[in-house]
Amino acid sequence: MTGSAIVVPIMLPLLAATLTFFFRRGAITMSLLTAAGTIAAVVVLSLEVMDQGPLSYTIGGWDAPLGIELYADGLAAVMLLMSAFVGTAITVYAAGYFSGKPAVARHFWPLWMFAWSSLNVIFLSADIFNLYVGLELMGISAVALLTLEGERDALTAGMRYLLVSLLGSLAYLLGVALLYGTFGVLAVQEIGEQMFPSPATWTALALVTAGMALKTALFPLHFWLPPAHSSAPSPVSALLSALVVKGSFYLLLRLWFDVFPEAVTPAAGQLLGILGAAAIVWGSILALVQRRLKLLVAYSTVAQIGYLFILFALLTPEAWSGGVYHALSHAFAKAAMFMAAGTLMHALGNDDLDTLDGSSERFPLSVYAFGLAGITLMGLPFSGGFTAKWLLLSAALETGQWWYVTVVLFGGLLAAGYLLRALAHLLTPTPTVKVQHEPARGTEATALILACVALLLGLVSAPILELLQVGAPLGSMIP
């Protein structure tokens, strides 16, 4: 495999987006083949990164600063693996979910493939402007996917999401302009090598951070996420919560540790950590009082995002690995949870908790998937969530920041509260369960497989954590 193969995870979904737009009858087959090809390409790329170290490729042979460079290290490889496997599951689930909705499906497939390609652009771009291009294309695709079914709530949430996305992108672009005006280059590595503290770099850091915090729905900028994720079609809810918010988080993580390490102050990291802690508590409390299952899961996303930002306050190798591993395990668990909730909602006609009693008797696989995914979100042994939280707790104890230990443990208890509340309804026996639509074949199994993978991530963490260390910024900003 040569460096040029780095473009495959980008080009395959992009090609599929074009083909599924023009050849709609074979859209499902082409999308499934694309998903399989993307998994193969990403696995091979990850093995290359593990064996040879970080890889780079200049498109068209033009080197930076004129050319476009793609770059893959351990962090990029792990995020690509996440998008490949979760994206494949979403593709399989959507094939069944949209089987009776051909008018919606014909628009879903090209938009989903385009969003997938844009997400991989973010993971592989090596300059700050191409990161912006990938971010903007992904945001536009996500808004279109959210409003696919044309329902009033979805259109309202989609318009709000569009405005928020544009505002976050504008803040990021202003930061890019400041960095380019200061250093005269756009390559991430070159800016990082020249970085120095100054009013311009601090302003750029603030703009980029605020824009990405808004797109990632960090408290208190989370107002757009619950209505957007809960109003979307279930496959779209899964990809928004599992993948799309990870794109902006990855971008922030990449820039903080590769571009801004010399300009970041401890106070800035503590601010993000405090907001992350507040997100854990506030999102969990709101999830506890929800009456709809999808809204409960959406507010759970607000809470789980908080764990990602605690790493910015801890700044140790364990915290860095823990935050990324939480993003990985959360992607599998939350996609499974939205799929299970979507299957129940489609089958029973609504997702009001009071009407879901007895669901386990009629749809045991969906309820089982929901419960297994909940184990990961609670951080119980030996799930992927447990591994992530263990690393975060170790970092908090190592740095003497015991208050983050309290928040992480308390967040696990709150997660248990709102998830067990939902499961209490799902497991309550009832004489009759009124099924309006039979779920499509494979939708329940797909959610269950994802939930099992999220659980197994706690048992196979060693090779993934080893891959994360390839090119990790352990010597720059992390003590």
C-alpha cells in the first residue's frame, strides 16, 4: 500500500454519492459495497500507520503551502475506523428503515455518502483551510439529512442547526484568517512549529474553540442538539450523535495539540474542563425528566459530550487517550441506542415512555441492544466506556484534580438513573402491545451488534490505545 491510498476513504464515499444520485435503483447495493470497501481501506491504512508511523500524501504532487496534503497518524486512524464501522452499520440499518419510504431514500443515500466522505476529509486533512471545507460540507449534508422527511419539528430543528452550524463555521474561518495573516501558511505542522503566544494567536484560539464547541454542542451551547437529534429519522439521529459531532471535536483536539500548544494557557484548558463537567451534570438531569425515549437519548448525548472536554483540563497522556477512547466507545453505543429507539418508535407509532411498556416481550433484541449500550454509557466494567473513564479518572488523580473524579463518578450514577428509568418501562409486562408496523429485517440485529462492539471495546483496548500513540502529541502540550 502506498501513501496515495490515503485518499481511498475519501474518494469511495464521494464516488458513491455521485453514483447513487444518478442511479437510484442500485443505491442500496452501491452504498453497501462502498461501506465494505471503506472498511477494508481503513483497516489496511491503520495497519500501515501502526507499522510505519504517520503517513502523508500530497495530492497532485504539489507540496505545502501550495498543495493539499493528507495526513494519517494514530488519532486519524482510530477516528477513521470509528466512522467506517459505525457508518457501515448505519448503512445496513438505513437500508431496512427506508425500505418503505422510496421518496425519502432516494435523497438519503447520496447525502449520507457525501457526509461520510466529508467526515473522512476532516480526519485526514493536514491544513486548516481544508479542515474548514470538510467541516462545512459535512454540516450542510447533516442539515439536509435532518430535514429529509419534511416534518415540521424536523424543519424547525434543521433551520436552527443550519444557523448554528454557519455561526460555528464563521468563527472558525475568522480564526483561520488570523492564523494565515500571522504566519502566512495553512499547514497544521508548519503553523504549530511557528506558534508563539500573542494577541492574534489567542484570539484565533478563542474563535476556533468557540466555533467548535458550538458545533459539538458543549454546554451551554447545546440548545440545538436535542431537538435536532430527536426529530431526525432514526438512521440520521444515529449518524448525527455518533459521528457528526465527533468531526468538530476531532478538529478541536487536533488544533489544540498540534497548532496551539504554545499559545494555550492552563486557564483555557480548565474552562473547557469546567464546561465539560457542567455538561455531564446538566445533560444527565435533563435526560432524567424526559418523557420521550429519543429525547432522553439526545440529552444523554449532551452529557456524554462533557467527558470529551475534561481531557483539556487534565492534559496527561492518560487523559488524551481516555477522551479519544470515550469518543470511540460513545459512537458505537449511541448509534446502537438511537437505532433501538428508532425501531421501537417506528413499530409502536411513538416513543412516549408510558406507551413503551411491554416492548421487551415483542422486540427483545431492540431492548437488549438498548440495555447493552447503556452499560457502556454508564461506564460499567468491562465496557469501552469503563476503559475511557478509568483513564480519565487516573489522569485526574495523577494531577490532583479530585473534583473531576467526583464528576465522572456522579455522571455514571446519573446515567444509570435515566437509563434504568427507560428500561423500567421497556421491561414492564403488559397484556397487549399494539404494533403498528413490523420492523424491517436486520434493523434490530444491527443495533444489537453495535451495542456488543461497544461492550467489547473494553476487552480489546490494548491495540487501539497502542495505535493512538502513533504520532500522539505527547511531547508538545501534554506534560
